[in-house]
Amino acid sequence: MTTAWHVLGAGSLGGLWATRLFRAGVPVRIILRTSERLADYHAAGGLGLVEDGQLHVYPVPVELPDASAPIRRLLVACKAYDAEAAIAGVAPRLIKGAEILLLQNGLGSQQAIAERWPKSRCVFVSSTEGAYRQADFRIVHAGQGHNWLGGPDHSVLPSWLAELGAAGIPYAWADDILGKLWRKLAINCAINPLTVLHDCRNGELLTHRILVHGLCTELGELLRVCNQAEAADGLEDDVLRVAEATANNYSSMQQDVRSGRRTEVSFLLGQACRTAQQHGLRTPELCGLLERLQAFLRHHRLPAD
């Protein structure tokens, strides 16, 4: 019998994975937080995915955290600051050796989860796919990207990778997944905070190249002291390429601020500054940006961590 995928977090990426797995015939169940959310989901008629302007609604099965079925494979697609508590809510259902796929931005939450549940096999995921939530249980697939997966233990490839291929989820197994995560963190640190402070789309950062250059210089130094020299190579060019390729998009942090939601600053720019401090590396551009961003968030009555 095929192992079911349980999905924590029916937002943009979680919804994107869940709908594609479901329509490929892979057993998948979405875990919703409360009975009220369950009712909202049924009222919406299922999980909607917009691709190329066309909406399709999929009746993906849903359940609450305290459902009785054991969990063998868990896709955690909630925000980095919610991930550990969300897993704790279903932890009694995790079988020994359960697989936990972590789709969080930044760094820090993945390591905390792997340490807290050592009897589970954690798989870290770095995704560049573009998706956003148009409304409750309505996801727009906004841009093709890629998903790199890997484990901190460099273990053998899981057999379920074939299910991702069948579902049309672009993927590759990365032996050095931390390098991929560090690279994405650095790109996010160079783009997301500036889009918030300048209240702009990604493409408008191309007119702020001096700022971007200063940030990328420090981020490259940080990556190198963290033994991630490969992730540092060509970083600034990649940041500018991403800004141009997603010119009309708002960054995830900008979307969070506009919606009055907590950002993942602590796991992105905050993580970069903390790590630099631990290594004794001076990063005045990064730390100054963090201070300005935190002041901005406090001014708008949003958490600064």
C-alpha cells in the first residue's frame, strides 16, 4: 500500500504540492488546525490551484491534528516560526522512522526540528517555485522553479522521489542541501528586506544596485566563513538575475507585511547576522539593514523577530 502524504500548511507551497500529488493519484491528506478551518475548507469546495489563468478545484481529503491515522510521511509547509509547534501538534501520530520534509525559508528551524525528533528522518527542501495564496484555499502557481531535497545525514535516496516526478513536481536530490539553503537565504537577504523598506516589486531593486552590491559582498564573506564557498560564487549576479526574472512579483516578505502577517526575518536576515557575530565577522550593511527592517516592522505593529 502506498504511503500517504500528510501536509501541514495549506498555504502557497503546501497547497501547490498537495494538489499536484492528489491529481497524480498519490494519497495525500491536509492537516488543518481547527474545526473552523475544516468548515471553511469544505465551504470552499476543496483546494483550488490556478495555473495559466485556469482554476481547478481538487477535493483533497482533510483532517484535524488529533485524527487517529498514524503519520509515516509529513510535509511541513508552514512558516519557519510555526513549524516546530505545528509538528508537536501531530507528534503523537508520528511512527518511529517517520519522514519529515521541511519546506521552510531560511535556516534554523530545520536544525531545531531534526534535533527535537531524532527518531524521524528529516529531509530539507530548498524551493524556488513561485506560488502565492489568492484567497483561502486558492493557490496561484506564479512561476516555474525547482526543488532541491537532501538530508543532513547524507543518507540514501528515498523511494518516494518517483512520486514527485509523477506529480510533475520538479526536483533533484542534493548531497549538499545546506549549500542550497544558504544560497537561497543569501538571495532572500539581498532582496526581501529591501522590497519591504522601499515598498516595491522585486524588479525595482535593479535601480538600487549599490545597496545590493554592499549586501552581496558581506553575504559572500559570510558564506565563505561558513564553509559555503560554492554558494558564494556568483551571488550578486544571481541576485540580479532573480530580481529581473521576478520583476513583477512581490517578495514573500513584502506579501507578509502587506497582509499584516509576521515575517520570517529571524530565520533570514536575523540568522545571517547572528551567524556572522558567532564567527566574529563584521557585517555593518547586513546589521544596519536588520535594524532598519525591525524598526519598520515595530512601527507597523508587526513582530520584529
